[in-house]
Amino acid sequence: MASRRAALRKTSNVVFVIFCAATTIIALGVLAAILYSLLSQGVGGLNLDIFTKSTPAAGSPGGLANAIVGSLMICALAMLMAIVVGILAGTWLAEFGGDSFYAKVVRFLNDMLLSAPSILVGLVVYYFMVAHLIGHFSGYAGAVALALIAVPVVTRTTEDVLKLQPSSLRESGVALGAPVWITVRKIMWRAAMGGLVTGGLLAFARISGETAPLMFTALNNQFFSLDMSHPMANLPQVIFNFALTAYDDLRRLAWVGALLIAVAVLAAQIIARIIIREQRRS
Amino acid sequence: MTTAVESVVRRAPREAAFDPIFKALCFAAATMLLAALGGILVALTIGGWPALHRFGFSFFTVTTWNPVTDVYGAAGPIAGTIVTSVLALAMALPLAFGVSVFLVEFAPRAIRRPVAIAVELLAGIPSIVYGMWGLFVFAPFFAQHVQLPIAMAATPGSLLEKLTAGVPNGANIFTASVILAIMILPYMASVFRELMLTVPPQLRESAYGMGATAMEVVWQVLLPYVRKSAIGAVMLGLGRALGETMAVTFIIGNSHGLPKSLFDSGSTLASTIANEFAEATSDMHTSALIALGLVLFLITFAVLAMARALLGVQRTY
């Protein structure tokens, strides 16, 4: 009887191990299939025109230059806003807020904002900026929408890395007679620099592929434009529009755009990982 | 004498005058986060109010969505959102669990790290990429190799036939759920893995020492230890699935009304907004779409708050 029970336990264990291995193979298989499609469809369309010509009408040659430049400008402005606000907010949570009720509320709402559906951010920025403040779609509105998505990421990582620093660092600054803000700026931020950069990279990875918040804010622009006060072309929106057309050449451009975004996101994440590892080593 | 005393009087550091300003700046930045979330709630409520006021409670029960007659009911998108998210969770949960257990317990040391990193990197791929893959690769494959054979095999009038009725083009509730599942899988797997790594090694070792099999260790030692936060992680995954926009918009088929079968086209709250907002035909149409946003906000907020509460418990261990 006992041996039969033991056999049953052994068999079910083997089945369990096989199940776990199989799920891993399935998961990796599916994800490999997605990467394969992305590479096989995207790499073929890569050429110099992609970076030098603007989005075409169906049937004529063109590239993604206006969308790439638009995306870069919108993302850069969004990151600038997100880094300023996020680092200050994270610093407040780590250095000043402590365990106060207000700090707990901000922390909770930051977590909510971190996982809030991005399309809602787009809707709200549309409501405030596009519909009421400015009156038309613009690159600025797109940048604000993306900044709202990036801020919680930066805030969270800033708070986390500042809290990891030993309090003796803070004390040493104060003991030297430095005001708090100089202690924070010259000692705390500098000590946490790797973590802060990582937070920025993760936030960039998060927003660079976001499509939903740009649909009602930056909209799109068929032509090359550096004017952020007007509708602006951006990669995600161009991918979305072109993927849903019936034209093969536009669909190919959509795949190339998707490949470019995926490469940018993966690169940002990998650099962030390398920085984290270097920090741990030193 | 007096000079000596004066020399130990502590003067405030020269640039200390800026301290309160710096503190106020940081405080203002933190308050902006609060204002952002408050702003979302206010804008969605004010923007959606005309529609909610006009249609009242029937907004949530009526399935009509007609921009021509200006009559809007959210029952279809609400049902679509819940069905796709729950289906996606049902598919992703066992897979994510299996992957994380494999990585923590069984995987050879050499592949453990690379696979874990691969899974984490894939969690960051933008949803529009998943959407394109779903539309151009998965949907045609599914239509030809799953949907058509089932449609041929199902006897008319049978339950199978009712469940799988629909246009065989691969753009439906079920394929949208599969894509959602693929998207939340790497995310949930990496959270599960991190949770299981927090279990003290002594617990695991003592269980093995008593002769427990790996399966018993996982089910009776690891899982009970991380139970609450694991549920929190599942809720986080659900929250992501509920609000996911682009991937679903690509592949769900975008038709209004309640989905009649698994393979019927449908819509979700987010996909309806994404599809129609930029081309809304009337003020009431815009308002109805913003009201959908409010519903989505309230649902995800509830789910995420619950996730946060459950995950928060773990931190105090």
C-alpha cells in the first residue's frame, strides 16, 4: 500500500515537472514566433529611405522619417517633464514624506497611475488640452500624455533607490554643515545616479511604444514637421494606420516601424539591466 | 571670553535659505501625481456626464450603440471587456505558473538566467507589436486551422456549433483573449518568479529533507507562503488585460452588441474608445465614449486597489 502511494507521488511529480517544462516551451515558442515575424517582415523593408523620406500615399515610395522624428521629439519632451517631476516627487516620498498619511496616499495613487490604462490618459489630456486649452491636436498634448505615463515609473524608481542609500550618507552631509537640498543634490542623487538613470530608461521603454495616448492628442501628420504646436506624425500612430490599410507597401512600412520600436524598447531595457548589474558589482 | 562663545554659536549654513523652497518643490511634484489622478476622475466624470444623465442606468444594460440615432448603451463593451480579460487570465495563469515554477525549481542552472531575462524583456514589448502579430499572423492561422475545421465538424444545433458560431476570419473574442493572454503571460510569470524567490531557502530545504517531492514542495510550501501576493499579482495581470487597448483593437473585430459566441466579433471599452473617439459624430457620441472611459477607470481602479492591498500585505513579512 505504502509503496503504491509512493509510486503515485513519484508519477504525479514527474507529470508536474513535464507540465512546467511544457508551459515554458509553449511560452517561449509563442514569444519566439512573434519576434520571428517581426524580424522576417521588418528587416526586409529596412533601407535608407525609411530614415530620409516621409510617409507616402499608397503606391508611391516613402519612408518613416517624419514619424521617427516626431516620435523622438514627443518622447524627448515627455521624458524631460517626467524626469523633473518624477525625481522631485520620488525625492519627496523618500526624504521628506516618510510614513505620513499624505505620503501613503501619494504612494498609493502613484501605484494606481502606474498601471492605469494608457488610453484613459489620452482621453483626459484630450479633454483638458486639446478640447479646452489649445483647441486642436498638437505634439505638445502628445508629450504631456506620455509624460503622465512616464512620471509614475520615474517616481517609483527614484523613491526606491533613494531609500536603498544608507542614512549615514544623509547624516554625513548634514554633519559637514550642508543644507538639506545640497545634501540631496550632491550626495543622495549622485549616490543613486545609476538607479535614477535606470528609472528613466524604463520609463522611456514604457512610453516609446505607447499608441493609445497619442491617438487623440498628437494625432498624425502626413508631412515632415518640427512644429510641436500642431498635429505631429509619430511611429505608433503611423503603424496603426498603415497596418489597417489594404495596401501591401504601407503594411510593410508598418512592420518596419514596429521593428524599430521593438528594438528601441529592448535596447533601453538591456542598457538599464547592464547599469543595474554594474551598480551591484561596485 | 565672549569671542570664544560666539565662535561655537551654530550658524545656519549659507544656502539653507533654499531648503524650504526645495522641500516645497518636491512636495508640489508629489502633489501633481495626486492632481493627475484626480484630474482623470474629474475629466471623465464631467465629460461622460451628459451621456450618463441622458441614458441613466440603462447605459449599463442596453446593448444598442448607434451613432446615427444617438442612442448608446455600454452593455456590449462591458461584457466584451470582462469576457476577454477573464478568458485571457484563465489561459495565462496556468502558463505563467508553470513557467515560474520551472524557472525557480527545475530549470538547469545554465538556462535559468537567460530564460528569466528573456521573459522579463518580452514583458516590455509594446502592445501594438502584439496587435500586428495577432492581426497578420495569428488570426489567419486560427481561422484556417481552428475555426474552419470546427465549423465543419460541428453538427448544426449542437452546443459546439452555438459556442463557435461566427465569421471565420480569426478576428473575434477568443483570438483577442489569446493575444491578451500572451501579453500578460511574461509579466505574471516574472512577478510569480520573484515572489517564489522570496521564500526562505530553509523552508524549501526542510520540506525536501522530509522527503517531499518537488510538486509537494511547490503546492504545500511555496504557494501557501506567497498566496496573498500571488493573488495580488493575478489581479495586476487582470488590471492590465482590462485596460489593454491596441492589441485588442486590432483583433477583436470591433462590432457592437453582446458577443453571441466565443468566435463572434465584439468590442471592449478600450477598443471602442480607440476606434471611435477621433471620429465621433456628435457631442453625445463623444460623451458616451468618455463615459465608457469612466466605467473602465472605475473597474480597473477597483481591481488595482485590491491587487495593491494584497501585495502590500506581503511586504510586511
